[in-house]
Amino acid sequence: MPLQEILLQQLANGLILGSFYALVALGYSMVYGVIKLLNFAHGDLYMVGAFAGFGCLSLFSGWLGAGWAGIVPSILLSMVAVGLLGVVIDRIAYRPLREAPKLSVLITALAVSMVLENTVLAFTGGQFTAFSTDLGFAGIDLGLVHVTYTQMVLVGTSIVLMVVLELFVSRTRYGRAMRAIAIDPDACRLMGIDVNRTIALTFFIGSALAAASGVLAGVYYGSINFFMGFLIGLKAFTAAVIGGIGNIPGAMLGGLLLGLLEAFGTQIPGIGGQWKDVFVFAFLILFLVFRPTGILGKPEVERM
Amino acid sequence: MSEAVLRLEEVETYYGEIHALRGIGFEVREGQVVALLGANGAGKSTSLRTISGLVPARRGKVTFMGQDITRMAAHRIAQLGLVHVPEGRRIFKGMTIEENLDLGGFTVLDAEERRRRREAAYAMFPILAERRHRDSSLLSGGEQQMLAIARALMARPRLLLLDEPSMGLAPILVQEIMRTIRRLNEAGTTVLLVEQNARAALRLAHYGCVMETGRIVLAGEAAELRANEALTKAYLGA
Ligand SMILES: Nc1ncnc2c1ncn2[C@@H]1O[C@H](COP(=O)(O)OP(=O)(O)OP(=O)(O)O)[C@@H](O)[C@H]1O
Ligand SMILES: [Mg+2]
């Protein structure tokens, strides 16, 4: 393939990968922003989301088919179910530790991650599960590059979810409350804001976005497994840090950037598919040396 | 005789093992300004935190508008119209002035009503209006205090708790803050005011309580406390 086509192809791949990362990174970043918790279980919610979506699609496919008519309600149901799971996790695992040292909460998050992975492992026997759909390869041709409608819908869905989230956080009462809790939770309580409920809402939204990403990834790659959340959790964390952790547009940007880097990284001679993760994490380290607060993260402004 | 808006009875509060309030009781009546005075560490801020639910009492009883709020969650107490402007202002730095005000009006569901209240706040504090879309951390100390008060007023409080509103301000700004509090009170807001600046507070207040190590050691009409030179010297160091 001529260089131009290769670049275009990787641009498409990078955007798709990047939008999966971005959706997961958003939840990471939101939860960190609001309660300063690195929720290591977040990647596993993506995995659980993929399985929940798969379960729904299996139920619906006889009736709605395994095309978008079956996939869309599966995504929505998976988002609601995993969103509620996120709320339950916060309620039983994190809320009792709200005043505890950060390290205790981090260890709890690791434990939650193990519980989720091992529960799914127990149910699937560690096998890869085929996520088969009726989506074909129809699409449009740009030169030698073929972009399927599925790919376009995946990226489009991610973008719509991100825009809706950004509007919610910047314009609505509860969105404002989330940002205020990140700054001073006690002052929020004095304004009549139910801090625990707002945090639960943050978990709901973040987990639902991870689930959406998980189902979309299942649809795209055609196979899911209990371990699929691990690496994407790390990547999403990287994306959130690159974007400026706690910052929503930053998480989107970081996710897209990471996806593009990874896609183009595979094309660099000597890196290829084998070394792409090393390449990505090396980039993170270098990046943090030069810009520790991330692309959109601001250093704290203080004035008394 | 006017109604008691707030009543504390034998209230005891702890921070872990530290016994910060050792059984305090007083009343704030409708339309009054009550000043809570005392030296550093006497327990003034703790009293306000106990009333607003941030640090609930271990023993005793807090009643607001006839309702027992001793163990109510802080956000529920705020929703009842008891609004606490904490020590150090605690404005949401990094958010705009307008967003700070909107957060003060969090319990107001109607956006149009919130807008009206915002405009009322701007009319009262024109300096905030000019900078409504600017980051609140760029305000000076006095302006931040204005914002903290304006934010509290967004909820149309039945009772306003103010913790050292004059802290760290130049004398001219202290006067301005005190005038603002008087104006609010004349417009019908009941105020419980914590101050180190006892003279300024007693000029404004109807009633005063003096605290020392978690107890109220002296209470009375503001005029009496002002006249009582020996006591003012001993307890207020003024
Ligand atoms: N968060 C806390 N943890 C432990 N002890 C505290 C805490 N806050 C206050 N205290 C203690 O409780 C007592 C009362 O403190 P409080 O802040 O209520 O005093 P104050 O009268 O407001 O003083 P100031 O004029 O300095 O603001 C003090 O002995 C103080 O050391
Ligand atoms: Mg104090």
C-alpha cells in the first residue's frame, strides 16, 4: 500500500481505538476528579459491560436480530446495569472508606478489580467468548482504504457520548456539583448538596461509559474475555493522565491521542504490533517529564 | 416575644478524643443578630459546625425552627434554610463567580428563579457583577468574603451562620462587611455571627455569648456586654 493509504488506514484505526480509550478514560478521570480515587476496578467495568452486552444480544438476537436493532438496546441495557454496578461498588467498597487513608482505598480498588475479574472467570472458564454480530463490511472507499459503516457508527457513538457528558458536567446542576465536590466537599454539603448521592451519580455515569465502550469493543473485535479490562484500564489511566487527570476534555483528548499513537506506532519499523504497548507507556513517561499536569491540567491556583 | 429560630441545649461535641464543646446552650430569635465571641480555640467554629451538621454533637440537642436537627445530615440542614458561611470563606476556586452563586442556589430547582436571585446578589455586590465570568480565585480577600456571603444568600436562608467574616481584612473592609451584615439583618435575615473582633460584632449584635474552652462563660444583651469594661477586657482582650 502506498504511504498515504497506510496513514489514512492507521488514522481510522487510531480513532476507533482512541474512542474506546477515551470512553474508559472519562470514567477514570471523573472519579479521580471527584473523590481523588484511582479506581483500578474501572477497566473491569468495561469488561463486565462487554459481557453484559453480549448477554443481552444473545437474548435479543432471536427477536431483533444481531444487527444494530439488537446491538443498540444491548448497549443501553449494559450501560444501565454496569452503571448500577458502579454505584453498588461505591456504596459497599468505597463509601465506608471516605475518611480513610488513600492507600486503603487504592488497595480496596485492587480487590474490587480481582473480584470482578475472577467472578467472570468463574462463569466463563477463562475461554474467549465470540461476540458475533450481523454487521457486515459495507462501507465507503477512500482511495484504497475501506471504512465500514460499523467503524463510523462506533466513532460517532463515542463522540456523541462525550459531547453529552461534557454538556452535562459544564451546564447542569449536578454537573456543577460534581466539579464543586472535587474542590471542597464540605462546602458543598453546606450548600445543600448531597455529596454521597452526587458521587454515586459520578460512578453511575463513569461506569456506564465504560460499559458502552466494552460493548462497542466487543462488537468491533468480535471476541471478549475476562481479562480484557486489565490492559485497557492501564491505557485509559495513561490517557487520563496525559489529558490532565480530573479534566473531562483532557480525558477525551488523551484517549484519542493514545489511540492514534498506538496505531501509528505499529507502523514504525522496529516497533510494530509487538512493542506498541512499550511505545505507548514510554511516551507517557516522557510526556510526564515535560508536562506533569497533562495537556489540559492546570497547576493549582491559590490565593488567600 | 419573637420565636426562637435556633436553640442549643447542653451540646457537647468531640473531635475524636478532644472535647471541644463541653455543654453549651443558647438561643437565637427571629430577626436577631447574636454574636458568639471568644479567644482562639474557644470553640466558636466548632459550635457553628455542630449546628450546621458538619461535626454533629455527641450529646445535647440542637433545634431549628422547632425541628430536632442534632443528628441530621449537613445537606439536609442546609435544605431547611440554615446556611453556614464557614471560616476561611471556602469559595470554589477555579470556578467562576457565577458558578459559585449557582452552587449556593443548588436547592433552587427553577433556573429562572436562580437567575433572579443571582441578579439580586449582583445588585447587592456590584463588584461581583463586573467579574461574574471570571475565576473566583482571582478575587481579593474582601471580595471573596462578599462572594461567600452572596453565595449563602442564594438559598434565602432563615438563619445565616457567619464565621469570622472580617478575618484577614483591612479595617475599611471590616466596616463594609459589618454594614453588609446589618443591611441583611434589617432586611429580615437572622444571623449568628462568630467574631474575634468583639467590638465590631457587639456594635451590630442584639445579644452576645462569650466562649472559653468549650463553654459559654458570659452571655447577655450586647449593650450590657459593651458596657461591662472589666469583662470585655478579661474575655475579649479588647
Ligand atoms: N478538626 C479538628 N480536629 C481536632 N481538634 C480540633 C479540630 N478543629 C478544632 N479543634 C480543636 O477544638 C477546639 C475548638 O476549636 P475551634 O476551631 O472551634 O475554635 P475557635 O473558637 O473557632 O477558634 P479560632 O478563633 O482560632 O477560629 C480547639 O481546641 C481546637 O484545637
Ligand atoms: Mg474559628
